[in-house]
Amino acid sequence: MVPGLDQIRVIRHLDDLSNSLRVLEDVRADSFGTFEGDIRTQWLVERGLERCIQNVLDVSGHVLAALGGPVPDDYASVILELGKRGILPPEFASEIARMAGFRNILVHRYIEVDTKLVFDALQTRLDDFRAFARHIVSFLEANA
């Protein structure tokens, strides 16, 4: 058991992540042309991806804080630290940590968002979020 780890809080984030992924699955476009021509779907996907990423970041930060020691002050490093501590496979942590930068673009540079990158994330990166959730559930089960 990890003192300070609020498993209910983590599970709420994982549930929200799962719900967001279901919505994103429902709006997957058949082609980039279809996606590019539908601003409402683009906005929905951008917000859905932002929400998924934020859940990953919030869970990562909470788990790391509960484990003790210094918590890095940037999102990507928090995820990388979970890889160093064996909660996430290190290669996977390196891959998903890049989502922190994508989240910053969605939130702060939303006018400059590359629609092709959003479409690509929708088509190819949703399983990363599922894998993250599986790793965290395994960590919770091992520390119940």
C-alpha cells in the first residue's frame, strides 16, 4: 500500500479517460478529408484528446506525489519518472510523455493546431491511453 495514494481519485480519472475514449471512438472519421471538412468533429476530438491527456497527467502526478520524493515541475518529466520507477515500461513512458507537449498545443496554441496531427492521434494513439490505464490498474492492484 502506498500512503497518500487516493485510489478512488485515480479510478475516477481512469473512468473519465475510458468515457472520453468511447466518445472519440464514436467520431473516428473514415478519411482525413471528411475530418478536415467537419469543424465540430475537429473541436470535439481536440477537446477529447485534451481531456484524455489531462487525465494521464493528473494520474501520473498524483501517483508520483504519493510515492514521495521530488515531483518534476513539467508534465512530461512526471510521466518519465513513472517509467524510471517501473510503474510504466520506460519505452512506453517515453512515448506517451510526448503527449504532454501535444496537450500544451491544444490548450495554449489552439489556433495553430495541425489538423493532420489531431486526425493522426485519433486514428492511431487511442490505444496508448488504454495501455496507460492498464499499467496504472496493475499498479493499484499491486498496492491495494
